[in-house]
Amino acid sequence: MKKLRTAILLADIPEKNADLRYVCGFSAPDPVVVLLGPARRLLIVNSMEAGRARQTVCDMTVLTPEELALSAQEKGRFSGWILGALRLEKCRRVLVGGSFALGIARHLEAAGIQVEVSEKPLFPEREVKNTQEIRALQAVQEATVAAMRRAVAIIRASVPDKKGFLKSKGKALTAEGLRADMRKFLLDRNCTAPELIIACGAQGADPHQAGTGPLRARESIVLDFFPRNMTTGYWGDLTRTVVKGKASRELAAMECAVRETQKAVLRAVKPGVNGADLHKMAIRMFEERGFKNAMKNGAAEGFIHGTGHGVGLEIHERPALALQDVVLQPGNVITVEPGLYYRSIGAIRIEDTVRVTQSGCECLAACPPVFEV
């Protein structure tokens, strides 16, 4: 029996699909097809994008639907582009990622194409960043640090009124207002930041709560900034938690525990270390200080998320510092972000993004520790 020719197939919008952006280095708001066949690598784009694609992509053959000898019906369907490329390359079997569109897969199968869904990442090499990627990540992280310093400076300069609400230049300082300021600040540095977290008090106890309303003195304010560079597509990630004025004894104890836990994990990060062991270390350190995980009124409290995650063309990508086994390698870029969350007290999270080196790790962009301001 003749062996079928297998190709890796990606079909999506590069702005939304990190694998596509990674493999071809081309970004577009419209769908494209990438076919990595046994003989050559194809990029199929609409005719409006062809000129830019050919200037940008140097290691692929760029084609348009008009160059695939498609029928009129196929030319108007995205799945038709794929079938035309497969016919051109004489491929009848494709390997796709787990998020591949089911409707397109069914259409290909109806045309006699075998579609195999990979159980593993299609491009595991994304976990190890090369020199160019490290530079891109450093650049966006430097912009993130600059935004964080500005946000902290605004909170430091604010003045609480008689009820403890913060005022900045005579106006109420709100999560929405500060977020808008940070978005503009980052946009001026070629970064988008649609989902910045500025969460005060009990709001911060929900780790992904964006935060709303006025900011208050003597309450924890979680500042989690994760912008994306509009040119490179790479993300930054940084969290600091501040208190305007004197923190309560409970918040101060939480901050000390989080800060010391982060320091210990950072010291332990190096090639060959299992990410699950780092996460278990963080859990153990919190428990030794009396901070145990529990359910209260239907909500989880304590240390309720992983210790870190990979950062690159996605804000959350492999490798993760969680309960899954993963061995760190030089070139991994990860966050280290332990945190504690109690609705009756507030939240503390401290996060830095680091590169795993040959002997340890180093911050992509330094941001001095800060708590009471």
C-alpha cells in the first residue's frame, strides 16, 4: 500500500493563533492557511495580503486562492483554499492542533482527507525562546515595568479623603481611571493592554477580577499588567500589590509570606528543575506560615492558582509551574507569581517574568519591590 503523505495544517487568523504567528512570522486580521508538507511550506493568503506576505515571509511559498486552480465554489470557502493546497502538494492526510475548527475538519474529511488531531503541542520548540524572541520579550517587559512605576507613583501621590477614598489631583482615583491612564501610557509604547487588573480590597481576592470603582487607603491594590507589543506579538507580565498608607497586620503578614516565597522559588529556578516541585515548594512555604487553602462561603481562599506560567506569543503558555510535571530548560521564559487571597482581608500577589539561564534565572526587566506607599 502506498504510504500517505502527511502535512501539518494550520488554518486560522494569525492575530488569534500563536502557532500560526510563530511558524510563519506573519500577522493578519484575516484567515490564512499554512501547510507544512513533506516537500515544501505553503502560506495561503488572500490577494490583498499577498504582497506584504511575500516581503515578510522568506521561508515559505506564498500563494493566493487564485493560484490554486480552485472551482468557483471552493474559492469562496476557506476550506476550499485548504483542499486546493492539499491537491497541489498531493497530501491526503493532515495533522492539526487541538483547537482546529471542527467544521473545517468535517469538510476536509468529507472530501477524503484524513484529519489527525495531535495530542501534543504542534511546535514544542516554542517553549525555548531564541535570542530574537528574548529581545522582543525584554522590550515589552520594559514597557510593562515603566507602566507599573507610573501607576505606583500615581497611587503614592494620591491623598485619602475623610472616608479613605483616594484622590488624585483633586479627583477620585478609580480603577477605571487608572486603567485608562495605563492603557494610553502603554499605547504610546506600541503596546495594547485591554485587560489590565487594578483590583482593590476584596475584589483582588478573585485573581482575574479586573477591578472597578474607587481605590481606597489601607487596602491592598493588586496591579497586574500584561500588555502585548503590537509589532512583535509578544507579551509582558508583571504584578505588584501596594497599600496606600499603613497596611493592616494581616496584610503585612501576607505580603511578607508572598515576597519570601517568591524569592525562594526564584532562587530555585534553573535547568533540570521540575516545575511541579517549585509549585509544591510554594504551597509548603505558605502552609508553614499558616496560610492554608480552604473553601469559605463557596469560594476558594489561600494560594489558589499555579506558581507561574510560560510567556511568549501567548500570555499563558507552556511551561507551567503547577501540578503537572515539566522540566525547565535554558531559554524558557516564565512568570513566578505566588499569591494569597482572602475576601475578608484582601489579596497579595507579586509577579516577575524571568528567563531560565544555564545556571538559574534572570528578570527580563527589573522592577523594585514596593508595598506600602
